[in-house]
Amino acid sequence: MNHHRLNISYSYMVNFYLKHILQVFSSREAVFEWAKAIGRQNGILIVTIRSDKANGIRGRKDKLILGCERGGRYKSESKKSVTCSHKENCPFTLRCVPLSVGEGWKISVRCGTHNHELLDTVTGHSYLGRLNEEERKFVNDMTKYKLAPRFILNALKVRNKTNVTIPSQIYKARSTYRSSLRGPYTEMQHLLKLIQQENYVHWTRRRENSDILRDIFWTHPDCIKLLNTFHFVLICDSTYKTNRYRLPLLEIVGVTSTSLTFSVGFAYLEKERQDNFIWAFEKVRMLFKSESLISKVIVTDRDLAMMNAISVVFPTSIHLLCRFHIEKNVGARCKQYVKKDRQEEVMDLWKKIVYSTSVEEYDHHLQQFEILCADIILFVDYVKDSWLTPYKERFVNVWTNRVMHLGNTTSNRVESAHWRLKNMLQTSFGDLCKSWDAVNMMLKNQICIIQSSFQKTIKDVEHGYNSQFFQNLHHCVSRKCMKLIDNQLERVKIVGTNKTECGCSIRTTHGLPCACELAKLQINGNAIPLDSIHDFWKQLSIAHELEDEESLSDYDFSEELEAMKAYMKTHDIISQRIFKAKVREVVFPHTTSILAPPEKVRTKGAGKKKKEFDTPRDPSYWEYVDASQESAKARQPSQSSQRSARQQSQSSQHSFKTQFPTYIRPYIEDIVDVVADGNCGFRAIAALLGWTEESWALVRSQLDKEIGLHKDVYSNVFDDNVESVRNSLKISKLGAQGKDKWMSLPDLGYVIATLYNVILVSLSRNLNMTFFPLNKSPSKETFGQSLLAIGFVNENHWVQIKLKSDCPLPPTSQKWKDFCSDTAKSWEVAYAARMKHWERIDPSFIRSSCISLNED
């Protein structure tokens, strides 16, 4: 123990003793604060050990016993090494009592010594770092407005230089504040109470035969007004990582005349199934004041369940698909199927197809696309089967330009709304109350910005539109409207009054005068008439009346109230109690019996290092493809490393070649290695098909789909082991795969040959096999590309093999017979070879064998 430090405690005792005789304190609080201050100056923390107040009961007197915080001993039976205590039975004690004569308090020292070293600093001390009332109120306010704890702590220290609060105390204060807001209510009761306080419109529904929440929908009253004012276009999309229950959030947005996005409604759904979407969209439909206001255009991604639900709830609305996501998906497939030097040309032609302005132009560009990609049949089939044939009317210009979509052909607006909401949320580990709070704050900001944009349009006139030509539009239409008209004026210089060149698409899509109309007005010296502008652009307020005399009469509840009274009179006490509870849940939502859904826990897979509850979305399929392309590009070596790589390649090629039987080696022209990551077999197949090696995941997916479509056929091939083969194709993550996910032959050999209509040759040290398609044979024109050869080396790795086509081979030799027996594993092939007396290896040999087989 440091005796010098203890001497300070003795001097402290003497100083303290002298002062208590000379000084009288006004109150109990004054003496306590003085003692704490003196103790803190000397590295001692004074706490209350015991206190009492005179209340008229015998034996009760005013007194205050103070001591060192390290006095006493910690009483615990726990022997765990992780527990600890700062108590050391320190004897330091002060006694404070009122003066016997007059008013005030005096202080006396019972024991002025300590049995421990004094504190060098009080920073991080839990007791001294406690928040006072003013600081606690400040923390509560900052918590309410989503300020991060680290910023709250910095603000406290700026306000009070002596503050020694630590981060954990800020977190505890925030947690206490949130708990105090909820009080005795459950999560759902508190949520519905908040919704009712802010006058939100909401619906809920339970799981079948349960009180657990299934779906919930809510929207703000001002959002309903905006919807009925700007009802022409709705944009819908789901997002994730917004709550601890991992419920997907369906968000629906619209667009105002000032080109700002407003939220229509929010729905947390149990699952993204058609039934859940139908329920949510039915609630959206109920928000429209009349059937005539139902949105004419709805934009979504290609979510089949959502698309089916929209067709059920909004059968008369035009449904468009997001052009941005379609282009990205096509681009991702292009990078997998098409060689790099042709990708830009292919995608340029794709864009011409999408932006075709007439059916003739569309057909012409599509024909050019088919010719350009004639050697990439899989890519052409994907584009046509997945997008053009079923959905071209929903994203190609020639059809979308026939509806008033106000320029909304993508789901970018709702994606941006997701981003704003997640900025408010900050974490995906919050409950539904926290999600609603973030939505509420976002909506208030959103409505304020929209109202400001209306006022700016009404009050101000931009200098660029201050000419006589726009004079009828000033203060009557939005700035966005004038900007679109100004863009058409630029086109006047090119198209003039020629209606064919103009196309007049903006008249249909936006309800605005097109270039040829404006040209005629300029020639006649007329200003733009206000009547030529669609009413949508003239709406500059959200004060939409949602009530009228007719609607008030429709919602008279007198009949229902009489029926409720009659029900209560004619039923027993149990039925009345149940009925009353249901009515109370409607009138007083905070009494609901609905329970929050259980938290979903991951039961598979190892723990991840990245944050489990971050709000940013997971990458899309096309983003994975782009990332793999970039990583492949980054791995490209320099010229010097390329030379060394070639030397290593030649060395590895020689070592690979020695692992095949000697009678096969003369017929191997080249061996190409692939990345060894457990996907090497699929990488080799992808590369041999003319794709990039990074398309291995696509090969896995297509093989699994092929087996699923023809399960009855392959069950005979796999000896009823179909599911285990399919499980080997399914992966839970990108990157290296375990042995159970490797490509195995002969199981997958027949699937590869049949799916891609090729002949697959597999070579190895001990076993050589050839696989033919089960239901067809390769065509004459493409047979040269229909022979794929792979090799199994090192007992754990697949490589690409290129076979020679002009190497002599005696047809009657024993080696030839062994080759046919080991490689083909088919007596028909060997028999056909002997009958034809081939003298040279040629790919057409195997094809002729297949033809003879088919003919037999």
C-alpha cells in the first residue's frame, strides 16, 4: 500500500474535522453536496450509508451517516472468477445531524482514515458518471430524435466539462427511457396506442386460431389525402432487415406534381405470398375515395406473387415492370454467356429493343439481336422466354408509351424510400414500435418537404420560364411541368411540326403538349393554354376533402349501434363478455390481445463476422455477377507474371497429362486448369460451353432445374437417388464448397449431356466414361462444338481437356478396344467403330455411332 497516499487521507481528516466545527450547513442536501465535493477533490467518493427523518414516531430522528463507497463487504456466495467488487471494508465514516439550537446541520467525523489507495482519476466511475435530471432529460430528447449514443455522450461532455459519464450509462439511460414509454403495455398494445394517438389508419389480422400477429398495415391521414390527389401511379416493392422478426415490409409510394415521392402505406407481412399481398392491396384500395380514383398504372419488380395479387385487386390497372432491374438482370446473363469483346454490342442492341417506339422498329431490332447472338442460343432463349415473350408490353417503350405513367418506368422511387426509412431505423434489431416511430418521423419530414414545394411553385417564378410563352402557366402548374415542356421546346428545333418525327409520346405518358404542338403555338404566336395541361400538374395542395354529404350519410352507425344493443340483450353473459372485448379492441386499440410474432432464430450455418442486424439490403443477382467480373479482372496478371504463369501452366499441364492412361495421352491436345474451390467441375463445364468460368453457379442451377423437370426419367438413372443428387447441386453460399457439393460422375454425366445436348467425355487414371443425351442427338451443324471432355486429376480436381481430331489410330488394335471399353462404356459405340473401320479419330465418329444407335 502507498503510505504517501494514505497520509493524504489523514490530512483530509484533519481538514474535514476543522471545517465541520466552523461551518454550519443550511440543509441535509447542502451538507451531503459539500461532503461529496471535498471527497472528490481528494480522490474519495462519499456515499450515504444510512439516513433517517423525524416523522413523529418514537425513536425516529433526523440524521445522515456518510461513508466511503468502498466501505463494507460484498455479500455473495458466487465463486465465479468473472465476478468482482470494489468494497474493501473501508472504516471512513461521517455523521451529520441538525443543530440542537437554531436551524442548520453540523458534521462530525467518526473515523477519518481509509484502508485503500485514493483515486488518481474519477473518469469511468459508475457512481460519479450517473446522469442528473437535466442530463437525463437531454439524453431522452436526443434518443427520441435518433441521435447515436456516441454523439449524445460527446454533447454531454461539451455541456459539462467535468462530466465523467461512460457509454454504457448512456445505453442504460436510453433503455430505461424506452421502457418508460411503453409502461405496462405489451409491444402490440403500445404500437396500436401510438398509432391511435397520431390518428393513423391501420388494419391487423391474426394467424389462424392464434393471437399472434400475421399482417399489419398502417398509413398517415395526410398520405391518404395525397393518394386521392395524386392517384395516377403507384410504385410497390418489398424490403427487408427492418425489424427483429424479419418480417418483409411492403412499401407503396406515389408521385406528386412537383415530382416528389410520397408514401401511401406500409405493410409488415408474415410471408411474401399471394394471399398476404392480396390482403395488403385490398387495404390500399379501401383508401381511395371512389372507384374512379383508383390508380391507372402500378409499377413493381417481377415478383410473381405480387403481380398475381395486383391482377386480382386492381384488374383494370396497367401493370408495368421495373425497366432498371430487367436491364441489370439481362446484363448479368450477358456477362455469363457472351464473350467480353461482344458484350457492349449485345447490350446496346438490347437497349434499342427496349426503347423501340413502334412495333416495326421492335421487330427489326429483335431480328438483329437474334442474328447477332445466333451462336449463343441459351442467352437468346433466356431473353425471349424470361422477358420479351411474356412481359414485353410491360416495359418496352412502344407499349408503355400508351399509358400515363408520368415517367415512372422503374421502381427507383420506392427503392429510395427504402433507403430513407433505413436511415431513420439505423438497425434491423428494433421491434415494430421502433419501426413505426421511424416511419412516423420520416412521414412528417416528407409531408413538410412536399408542402414546401407546393408553396415555392405558387409564390415564385423561375427566370427561365418568365417569357410570354409560359405566362398562362405561372403559379398554376408545378416547376417540374414547366421543365418537361422546356425539354420539348428543345426538340422543336429538330422535329418542327412533323408529327411522325415527334412521336407525341409525352402527350400520352405525361399529359403535356408535345414538340409538334408547341411548334404550332410558336408559329401562331400563342402562349401555352392552361387547358392543354393535364389536371395532375395543376394540383398544388394536399388539402383534399375526403368527406361530403353523401359519404357522411353512407357511414351513419345508428343501425349498427341498435343491432349491437340487441345482440347484448339476447345473448348470455359469456357471449356478451367476448363481444365487448372485440368492440373494445376496435375502440381502444391499446387493449388488444394481439401478440408480436416470435423472433426468428437461425438454426443452420456457422456464425458470420459481419453484423447480423445491419439494415443495408443483400446484393442482387446481377451485383454478384458484377463483383465476380471485377474480382476476375483484378486477378489478371502483369506481362512478367503471365510468362511465369505460362511456364507453370505448361508444367502443371504435363503433370496432369501423366495422370491419364498412356494410350490416351497422344489424343490430348491441351489441358486447361480451373479454380480449385469445390466448384471446379461446374467451372470446367461452363468454360467448355463457351461461357466464362465464373458461370459455375448458373450450371448448378440449370442442372438442378433439369432434374426437377424430368424427375421420373432421372430416378431410373440415379437408382431412385434423385434428392441426394439435387442436394449436391444446391449451395447456401458462394465460394469454396465441401466435398458433398463436388460434381460427381456418372450421376451428373447424363444430366449434363441431355441438358446441353452434348457428348461428355470423362477421363481419369482408372476410369474413362462417355455420356450421350438420353432423348436426342447433337445436330450436324454444331457437332464440332458438341463434344466436351473433362479430366479428373489428383483424385480431387476437374480440368478442361481438348482432344485432337486428326491423330491416327489402328481400328483393330487392342489399345483401341480398351479405349472404347473404358471411355464409352457402351458396346454399341465399340461395335459401330469396328463396323465403320475408322482409321483416324474424328468427332464425327461418335456422332455416327449415336445415329446408328438411334436408328436401331
